[in-house]
Amino acid sequence: MDHENPAPVDQSKFVRPTKGEGEEKEDAPMIALEQDEDVTPTTQKPTSSRHASAISSTSPQPSQLRRKGSLIMHQSFVHVMKHPEDMLGMTKPPLHEFDRLYFFYRSLMDSKNLASVLGLTEVPQLREARVEGYRTMLWNQYPALVRADDVMVNGMAYQIKTLAEVEGQVARLQRYEGENYDRRMVRIEFKDGTLCSGWTFVWQGDVKELREGTWDLEAWRERWNRG
């Protein structure tokens, strides 16, 4: 290849994207088009028999070209929407009010224990609540929330005071619950019938490790002197 006299660039392989309304008048950047090898070539009807012989069946047709860069960006966007945990180095999605609400069905139903886990200086206020579509089983001596139809699980709900505290307190909760429990959004129902979106921690380990059984908060308090 002659680096001092490079071959001229075929400008026909470049197009300018269409400007939308309200955009600046500056020239839009050129987008390179590449041939898509896995697309079957389409037959183009010649304008006349004289021109037909000049058209090669192997020549790339317009339908064989795509804006590859734009396609990659689109696929990346779709992946991020489906897997927000992969947004490394990208702006985190904004928090909402429902991110403050949590449902507990284990030892975090004890307000003193919850205060200790979250590093609170005051005993938090909890409200009786329940979630539908789950039931509890036992992992060793600890309850685990698993999916089940037409079943309700009773527990307590807690609302983090401010959105600014959510990230830090959720990290504390996750450390306490452990790697076998995953944060999941649920619909929380209060005693007065109010329904709210919120979060809880459900079992994400092997279900074969669980057994049937019940867990009692008062028995746990007596065992750990939480009375």
C-alpha cells in the first residue's frame, strides 16, 4: 500500500443523517456504511436492457448496507435497559419514593435489631404489612421468602427517612441479609388496605437447600435477649 499517495475515499459510502427539528444548523457527522454479508442480495430492476448487462449480481445493494455504528449503539442501549446492573461508569437511574419502602419478614422485624443494622440513633417506626405471592421456608434456622401462588406473608414495613440515605442503608441491609438473598420489588399491603410498591429480600439460592417450617419472632427475641 502506498502510504504517501493513498487511494481516494469513495464518498458514496458515506451519508449524512437527517437533522431533527430544533437541531443546530451545523453539518451532521458522516456515518460510514458497511456491507452486511449475512443479508441475501436483492435483485434491482434495471432501467433498460442496455443497462442490465452492466449491473453485477455481486454488487452491494442499498438494502445490504446498514449504519453499523448506530446499530451497535442501539444494541448497547437495549442491553442496558434490560441489565441496569451493567451500567459501569454510567449515570445511575434516579431514585423514587418507593425506593425508601422495605418489607421485612425475618429478624429485621425487630426494631432494635433494625436500628443496629442501619446504624440509627433512634428506634425506627415499623408498620404491620404483608406481601402476596410468596411464602416462607427455612434455610437452616432462618426464614427464606420464595414464590408461591395465592399465599400471603405477614411482616413489618419500614420507610427510609430520605432518598439521600437510601444507597447507604440499602448496602447495610444487603450485607446483613447475605449473598443468598436478593433484593426484589414487591407490592406491599398495609392493614388499612393501602397498597404500595416497595422492596424486600427473597431467596436466590438453591431451593433444595430449604425445608418446610415456621419461624417465630418472639422465640428469636428470647434467644438473643431482644425483649
